[in-house]
Amino acid sequence: MRILLGVAGLLGFGALLELAPRVGLVSDRYAPPTSTILVTLAQRTGESRFWLAVADTLRTWLLGLLIAVALGVAVGIALGTVPVVRRATASTVEFLRPIPSVALIPLVVVLYGSTVTSTLVLVVYAAFWQVLVQVMHGVADVDPVARDTARTYGLGRLARVRYLVWPTALPYVVTGVRLAATVALILTITGELVIGSPGLGQEIATARTSGAVPAMYALTVVTGLLGVLANVATRAAERRVLHWHPSLRAEVAA
């Protein structure tokens, strides 16, 4: 039922965009009908340049996401499991986390130029904080009684991380990955659009500057579809990894 409602919403939005330029609410020069956008998209899918751009975007997105998740989990556990370090770094984390990644664009362009590396730095920076904050919350959620029991039985730090901290933090990690996946995709497209690194964002910028408005909207639709697919994939992975968690059991039962 949820899927049907989602599809109905998309169809309704598409119908609205189809009617608006045809009845004169907006100029079709700047907002072409949905049918024109879909025809242009179908034409683009027959071009190798389109698929190369999609591959470039997916490659940057996945690589940046993997780096951000690895760093976020490692740093989050390292900071979260040592109370003194967690308190000492809390202000630094809260200072750096709100800084928009796009504010770093001039810096990364100076350092790396208009390359994929520049976009990758933006992606990693933005996605890293999503994972780090969730992991630190997960580590802080470890039952104090269980922590004291583990110490009483002589479990070392690595054993406590493996058998106590990690199972408790895993739901938070998965949530962080899901949030980071969306943020990483947004920054990938933004970096390609502004910096000019290869990918769908660069293709959108090229279409805009050349006046190919339907192509610009068609490529934008593709980025939206990638976002939907990313969300579906991370949701499926979440259900698979956390099939034992009470929250997912309750969701399945409902």
C-alpha cells in the first residue's frame, strides 16, 4: 500500500508539471511538460555519454560513502569508548559538524583543482559526520551494568568492543549509513555541478549553459531516481542486517 501511494504521488506530481505549461501557468521554455522531459530522457539513455556520466556519479558516490563509513565507525568507536577523549573532543565535533561542505569548495578547488578528488573530499566530509554522530550515540547507549560486568569478567578493550559495544552501536551505525548515503549523493551531484568533475552534475551544468532545458530536467530526474534507489537499497540492507532487532520485528509484525 505504501508503494502504491508513493507511485500515485509521483504520477500526480508529473501530471501537474504536464498541465502547468500547457495551460499557460508557466512558460514551456523554462518548464517543459513532463512528456517532453521523458522523451528527452529516453533519447539520452541511448547515448554512451549518458551512461558514462551515471557511472562516474555512482563511482564517486560509493567511494566517498565507503570512506566516510569506515572513518566514521573507527573514529566514533575510538572517541566514544574513552569518556575523557569523548568529552575533550565534543566541542571540536560540534564546531566542525555544522560547517556546510559546499563552503569548502573554494579550498578543495585550490588544493585539487576541478577534479574528482575535490568532489570526493566534499562527499567524505559531509557523510562522515552523519556516521560519526550516530556511532558515538550508539557507544554511549551501552548498558552500564553490562559494561561493568564485562570488566568484572576481565574482558579486554577489544573484546568489549566486539561483544558489547558493537552489537549495541550497530543499529545506530546502520542509521548513520542510511543518512550518509543520501547526503553523499547530494554532495556528489553538487560537486560535479559546481566544481565541474565528471558525472551527472557536470552534464546538468552543460545542458543549462547550452540552453538545453529539457535535457537539464531529464538529467535532474535521473538524480532523483538515483536517490530513490539509494534509499530503497539502504532500507533493504537495514532490514537484512538488523533482522534481529526489536524495532524491525515490530515493523514486520505491523
